[in-house]
Amino acid sequence: MANIMSLKSLRNKTSRNGFDLSSKRNFTAKAGELLPVRCWEVLPGDSWSIDLKSFTRTQPLNTAAFARMREYYDFYFVPYNLIWNKANTVLTQMYDNVQHAVSFDSTANNYLAGSMPYTTCQSIANYLYELSENEKSGAPYGKNYFGYSRAKATVKLLEYLGYGNYSVYANGSQWSANQLLANLNLNIFGLAAYQKIYADHIRDSQWERVSPSCFNVDYLSGIDTSGLYLNFNSGNVKEYYNMLDLRYCNWQKDLFHGVLPRQQYGNTATAVAPLAGNVFGVMSQTFVSAPTAGVVNSTDVNLRVNGAISTANAELSILALRQAEFLQKWKEITQSGNKDYKDQIEKHWNVSVGEAYSEMSLYLGGTTGNLDINEVVNNNITGDNAADIAGKGTVVNNGRISFNAGERYGLIMCIYHCMPLLDYTTDMVNPAFTKVNATDFAIPEFDRVGMESVPVVRMFNPVNKTGLDNSLLLGYAPRYIDYKTDVDSSVGAFKTSLKNWIMSYDNQSVLNQFALTDDSNSAVNGYGLVMNYTNFKVNPNSVDPLFAVAADDSVDTDEFLCSSFFDVKVVRNLDVDGLPY
């Protein structure tokens, strides 16, 4: 009787069939852009197999350049519940079984409306129009940190995701004058998933703050449909990076683009001892002046008495020193990882965190291809009796991923980006020749003393007309870093007349990067650093010397012409024809 009343056997009898979702996607791209080139909806129980075949050509190159570029196709899965915590409840239509409070007042926790967070075509159009007007008026938020139109970049993102074409509004047209045929309601899952992927896997969490409102709408109660509407043209939303902004990848990590903003997480751990009374060590977090590379005591623990470095015979308990040492250890380990639950638990506890507890989107895999530049010789000799040598670039890319969705609704998204590999042509000084004291050379006993600073003059030592201070720092790197890694560089005519033969990163490029600012997203405040998170972003204009066309706001100046074929097979719990007979 109990078994009968439990109704455990009562469930839907699903069909399970394979479906072919293969498609071709041609698109264009600029260097550094993170482009969502394909997106698929995922249902519970899905089993996916994706084979990617792609071929990329470039716009004509000025030379058969000694340049290296690498393109990436990366696949991610974003469950809907990471975007809105009530998504699963609404998708199962259990509106009266709300699992998330919307207020301290219990009478306010009403049934869910049964709708998903959404926006409208008109809201997007009005947002783009306002951005374009701000750009014309010179408002600082009308352009991104590279000086490109944010409105036109948003249009590109919307088109690649599949939200439609809004280019007319980015050019200053109003909705009232150019209405779309239908003012559609559009869910925000595609936009939010793109931003979630950026925040979880691409953003450098050491330098760039997370902006949860770009990908998470848990603040929406869902108790009425009107409360689920996102009006992108309201308030000061457009003044900051948001869900509609196109993102850029980071430079490959090296000595200069892989530095950390601090030696440890937070300020240096110190032990303080009073001069009188009972002497007990007390841990404190007091910022110690930036260490100097090559000085062996640069990261020594400073004995501080009442806030000042002591020259007296102060007593300090061994326990206090030990506590300060272990606090510093915790801070240094914390600094070495990303600022998320998964990475920090693995760093500190040596425990692998399952994806269900990480609150992060899932990286499924990807493919990488290197750009080959072939020379094109024009033998039609001109008046100077010289043949013209130009170039063309091609990439062939292949890869495969498999994925079981389990019990989750969500989106699979493929993100494309092409990253140049830099050749430094800055006026670098070999650190081997800056060692003038015996203690400047590596000493094994000090190899584990902690992080050391990387001064600006390590990257370039220009004529002192730049406004830079030689005491400024790029950031921090592992001890004796110059003995452990190196950077790619070019000298001679490649720094002058032959710049269009290499991926040149010269003194002016450095200064241009330092001039980039976006304080709203920067995780670094002070500490004598000239870097912020924008300094690590790939600027599309960095490849301009190589190509016959210079990058600007328009898609017509995209340097990379990509043709990709996604051979997609999915097995899911749906009938083939959906008919009852």
C-alpha cells in the first residue's frame, strides 16, 4: 500500500534520440576581441559531441612579417542558475515552491511570476542611442579604454550572439524614427553567459575587480513580470561596463605582463612589540615600502615597535614571529591564485572543488592554431628595380569536445579570440648588467624569501621626458625572476624602419598602455604601481603596422576572416518528429 501511495513509478516516458545541429559560421575579428561565435541551448540529459574545423585568412599584410599570432576557439557551459538563482524553479514551473527569499518580511515572499529576466529591443536601441550621443559629446564613457566606440562594440557583440542588428542606433538614430518590425522581449541569458565566462575564466582577478551585475540578476525577485524587466537605458548603467559591453583578452603572461599587483594578499604581515610592560607579539598588517630588486633584505620582516622600525633592544616573542610568518604564508599563497572559491580551496586545502560548489561556469575544452605568414612576391619590377614582398596569413584549426549536461539547463558558448605574441622593442636593459653589488647576484639562501619588485626601468629606460618616475613599479614577480625566464625582443632596424616586419611593442606602446584607465574596475589602488588591468588587454591597434588596413570602430577593418564549421551531434530526451502516431 505504501508503495502505491508514494507514486514513485509515475514519471514521463521520454524518447531519446540523436540530432544533428551542425552549422557553418563565417565571421570577422580584430586582434584581442572576445567574440561569441556560436551558442547552443542545453537541456537536462543532453550528451554533446562537437567537432570544429576552421580556416582563417588575414587581410593583406604589408610584409612577410616575422610575427606570431595564435587563435583560440574555447567552449564553455553556463548553467542558467548561475545567472539567476530562481531559474530552475521557474523552468520546472514550481512557482509556489519558492526557495529564495526576496525580503526579510515573510509576507513579501510571494509566488514567482513564471517569467525569465528579459529586456526589449527598444531598451537596447535607446541604450545604444544614448551611448552614441555621449560619444559625440565627448563623455568619457562613450568610448572604451582603447578609444573605440562602446556603442559599435555592443552592436558587434549583439550580432554575434544572435540578438539582431542594432547598428542604426549606434550611429545616432532613435527608436522613434527607426523602429524594428517587432519590439521583441529578449531573455538576457546569452549576454549574461558571455560576461560570466569572461569573469570566471578570462578576467585577471588579481588586477580587475569582478562586476557581478554584468552576469548575475539574483537581485530580481521574480514575483511579478514587470520586476524582471531590465531597462539598460535607466539611471547610470551606461556609465560603467555592463552586460552589453564587448570584452578583450589579455596578453600572454611573461615577465612584464605576468606580474602581480602585490607581494601578498593585502598588506605585509608584521609583528609589533611594545618597549615597556609585558612583551607579547601582536600581528598587524602594515604596508612595508616596496622592495628593491636585487637587494637581499627587500622582503625581510621588519620589526616594528609602536608603528616605527626599532633600533632599541625590544623584546619580541617567538610565538608572535611565528604567527606573523604563518600569516604572511597565508597571504602569499592566497595571492598566487584566482580570487574565487574553487581556486582558493585548492590552494589552501589541497581539495578539488566540484563544479556544483564552485559557482563558476564550466570550461569544456578548446582548440589552438598558430598563424602562418607566407610571403607574396610581386615580380613586376618597378622603377627602383626591386621586387615587392608582402604577405598573407592563414590558420587551420581542428578540435573536438564532448560534454554531458547532467541535470542542468544552460548554454554552451564558443568564444573566439586571436592573440598576437609580442616582440619587445622597448629600450630594455639586461638585468645581468645592473648587478653592481655582490648581494645583487642570486644567493641560494635567499631564493625563497618572497616576491620581488619589477621596476618600470626593467621594461624600458627612456629619455627622462615621459613624466615617469624611476621608482615606479610594474608589479611583483617570483624571487630572482631574471634568472628564471626571459622575453622576446627585436633590435636594430626592426626598431626603426622595419617595424612592419614584427609585432613591435615599443616605448610608445608602453606609454600608451600606461595612459589607459578604468578606475571603476581596477583592483589596485596605489602602492606605487603604474599598471592597472587595462594594461594587460590586447589592443587591436597593436597589429596595425603589419596590415594594410588599420583597425577602427568598424567591422570593415577586421583583420581576420574566419570560416568555421561546427559538426554538432547531440543526444537528448526528445522525440524525432513530435507526433503522437
